[in-house]
Amino acid sequence: MKLIGRIREIQKLDKLIASSQSEFLAVYGRRRVGKTFLIRSYFKNEFDFYATGLAKGNTKQQLTNFTIFLNNYFSNNYAVPSNWLEAFNLLIKELEKNKSAKKRVIFIDEMPWMDTKKSDFMMGLEFFWNAWASAQNDVLLIVCGSAASWMLNNLIKNTGGLYNRVTERIKLEPFDLQETKAYFSQKNIVLDHYQIIQLYMVMGGIPYYLDQVEAGNSAMQNIEDLCFKNDGKLRTEFSYIFSSLFRNAKKHELVLKTIFEKGGALTRDELLKYTKMTTGGAITKTLNELEECEFIAKLGKFGNKTANSLYCISDFYTLFYFRFISSAGKYEPNIWLNKIDNPSFRAWSGLAFEQVCFTHISQLKRALNIGGVLSNTYSWHTKGYAEKKGSQIDLVIDRRDQVINLFEIKFSINEFVITKEYDAKLRQKIESFREETATKKSIFLTMLTTFGVKPNEYSTSIIQNELTMEALFQ
């Protein structure tokens, strides 16, 4: 299977290969996002040395595993060294024998697993890079790992001997909708845009999840099979995600569950209150790691300081798991198909579609012909008081050209109908926003729906822009 998308990542790899000095690349990102596949595909599995860590191995097992790779790669018969300094020294000894005119590529996958408790792994890695590799001009060291907290805190933000030694990094992102469509096309899976969005609202753009989709089945059938059947691949996926990503995953799960149970969006102060976590390092570190791995997104509230930013769950599968899979119980046929007209399904699909739109801001800007205009993205809501009702704007794009786009986002199976009552509600939202924010910018109400707005006397009264789901695939 060929690579889909990953254009920027390939450009980075091209640049590193062409470099006249040794390079140290760290590749990280969410579990199942395709990190190993990217490196293996780009280099066609041709490395000067390759090794991968063991998921739950102790120090002795990791060293044994590393030595097996050494002996297999270099046709040698080394005994297992007693520590990582000796192990990396053996690697240097072998690489010194194999100098060539092109870059020597060393790929160490799942490196965080090698750094077992009280091992001297980081000392060995520091020795390998500082004492040898960095002094060469033809080494490309690639390290990869799903344990994002380790990659960030022990490597990229290292304050010891490897401080500022990583010369390049790749944070691998999930596919967008256009890339998801191309991925399905490569697998001969024929689905229209509405079906693809339905799957995306459950799986996001995670290649491993998308790879489980079966041709010939509808989106709803695939979701039922994968998420609710007893042997469904995504039925039990949640329990493995965080243990592979974070050393102490309980705090990360607590934050996510709290956000979900308290309405889907909380400020930092609210999280501290509900989780009873201590202020300072613990909560900051947990939030940063979750945000870096794209399990949560931080949304600024229009007109407010960063301290009042809202944290919401941005990982589609996590949101779907909390909403439906965790409480599904024993599988019954058509358990998901029968939820189509269920209020819980309508509530979830509306929120999930909003999240799809939030992850495709650049596509929306291109559709509005404002791709080159500097802008900030916000959510906005105001609580009601006295006789005044509260209001909420799904998405706000505040532009430098003195215009603000207020998005009303609707997920439906048909054209969306604006009634007299709904028209009045939209007008009230605009009025509340203008009053609360005291903005002097022009306000453009933008309708974003799956299949468009049904033409009637209200469909053009206050709507400045109208987009459909097609804009998300640009």
C-alpha cells in the first residue's frame, strides 16, 4: 500500500537525507496514526540498523532484544551486554565498519519501551549521539514512539545531555477527510461524502481504524461491526490507548472522563475543581500531553484571556467510546442501526459534526476564499440572565480584514429547513454576540450543513455564506 498524503513529512525526510551533517529525527503522535508505516514506506524497509522495543519487557529483556537485532543485522554473535552504554558501543563499532557515500539510516522504533525503570538507557543514547553520531556527517538517527509523554519530556524537551540535540521532529497528524477519501479509494471502498463523514465522526482520521472498514458495507454497518460486536476491533481499543501513550495514564483518563461527564468543555480551573488534581505541574503536564496527542483541543473564548480557554475532547473515537461503547453491554443485532432516530444519536452526531468542522478550519477558509487572511478561531457562548436567553455560536472565525464569520453547523440527512422560529433564533444569536463582545467588525452568518439549506423565504434573509459538507473535502 502506498503512502496517502504526508506531503510535509516526506519533504522533511527528503531534506534530512540531503543534509551535509548528521541529523536526529524524533517521530511521535497518537497511537495507530501510522508513524512506523511512514518511516518504513519512505525508506522501503532499507536501514543500516533497525530495532524496536518490547512492549512490557524489563531491562534485561530489552537488552537481549536489542542484541538480537544487532546480531541479525551485522551477522555477528555478540553476547548480551550488561548495560546500554555497552549496547550502543557495539552499534557504533558495527556502523564504523560500514561507511558509505550516502546517509546511514538508523531507525529505533518504540524507543520509550526501551527506557525501563532505573535503566541507563538515556545515558547510552546520549553517548551514542553526543560521543559518536553527531561528530559524523552521514548519520540519520530516527527514533519513534507512541508514548508521547516520553518522547516529549525525555527527548524533545530533554534538559540533560540531550538538550536541544533533536535536529528535527515530525508530529504525525491523523488524515483529513480528503486523505481519508483517498485511503478508501486505494482500498476500493466506495463511499459517498456523507458516509465518509459518518465514519470520520467515530474514528477520526486514524489509519489503523480506517483500515478495518469493510468494502460493501455502509458506514452504519461498519460502525456496528467494529464498535459493538463482541469481537469488534474498536470495542476494546480504548483500554489499550492510554497505557501505550502515557506512563501514568490514570490522570489522562480522569481528565477526559471529567470533560465528557461535565458537558464536553471545561476551563482549567473547572478541571482542577472536578478532578481534585493539584494546581501547577501535574495538571499542566497532563493537559499539555493530551493536547499534544490531540485527545483534547484548547479553544479560546472570544474576547477573553487564555486562562479562560475551554478544553474539549477532540479525539473522535474517545468521544464515541464514552458516549456509546462504554455502556453498550452485551451485543444485540442492529444495536447501532436502531439508534438512527434516537435523541442520543442526534445529540452526538451534532456535536461530532461540529468537531469535524473544527478540525477542517483551513478547508473552510479556502471555501470562503479567505485562505490567505489571518484569523483566529473560537467558540462562544453566553449564559442567560433575567429575561434574556443564553446563546451559543458553534464556531467563530475572527478575521484580520474586519469581518467575523459566525457559523451555525447542522448535521442532517436532508436539506436543512430554516423556519420562522429558527430565523428569529439566529437573529437573536447575532444580536447577543454583537452586544456581548461590543465588536465593530462586520458579522457574516455562515450556515454549514451536510446537504445545504432548503430554499424558502428565510433561507437568505440573514445568511451571508452557505457551505455544505463538500467544503470539508477541499
